Amino acid sequence: MTKTKKNEFRPDDFVVYPAHGVGRIVSIEEQEVAGLRLEMFVISFEKDKMTLRVPTARAAEIGMRSLASPDMVNRALETLKGKARVKRAMWSRRAQEYEQKINSGDLLSIAEVVRDLHRSDDQREQSYSERQLYEAALDRLTREVAVVSGMDEGGAQKKVEAVLTARAA
């Protein structure tokens, strides 16, 4: 059942897995699952200390993608400069939408969540669940910005926060 089609991902490539963010392909190996031989991407998520195995044939279907282009990162940072769009729906419904955007793996959607949930010092305190969603989105955004920009996560976080604080000023 091994596919002969060449994959677009190779070992040492950084990829974005929708539900977990940026990871690095460690290797491509064959594994027997339920009597079938499957070719798998072995993806390591250093920060989460997690390894994930994804069948190569299903990578695109799952939504795994290569890193965003520098142009896309700039568009995401521009999104952060916009005015927060907070719908007047109940929090549970908004939280669900934010969660879907974060897990979509789409950089612009993640930037929208960061923009909408960001609070400057003079604004009211965030609830626990708001803070959790904000930090998850911020973490995904900064990891991808860091890898695409070739900087460490601390530098990427400063870059993102600078955009957010400039917006609030």
C-alpha cells in the first residue's frame, strides 16, 4: 500500500500541523499498522516534547502544510495592527470559533485570534479561558514567525508584541 508519489516534504523540513503548530520532520519511515505497510512522516515538536507520526498519503488531507512565506508572515503581522473585531455572541460560541481558527493552522486566522483577544494594560482583565486561547494563538503565531524569520522564539515574540503595543498606542 506504499505510495510511489514523491512527497513535497523531506526530513529536516519545518511543517505546520494544524492541531499542534510548527514541527520538524525527523524522518520518513515505513511502519506496519493493522497489517498494512504505511509510509509515515515522523514529526518532532521540540517545545511540546512530542513526536507525531502522520501517514504520508494523508498529510495534505489532514491539512499539514509547509511554512508560510515571508510575505504571508508580513500579512499576518499587518492583521495584528487592525482593530479587534469582537462579535457580540455568547463567549462559549466565540471561544469555539477561536479554537477552530487556532486549530485550522492558517496563519492569518491565528493572527486574527491574537488581535481580537489581545488586551493592553489599560483594558479590563481577561478571563482564564480567554487568556488560555490568547496564549495558544500567540504561541502558534510566534513559533511560525520565528522559523520563517530565522530568529529565536524570544525575538519573534518581541516582534509580535511590538506590533500589538504599537496598535494600542
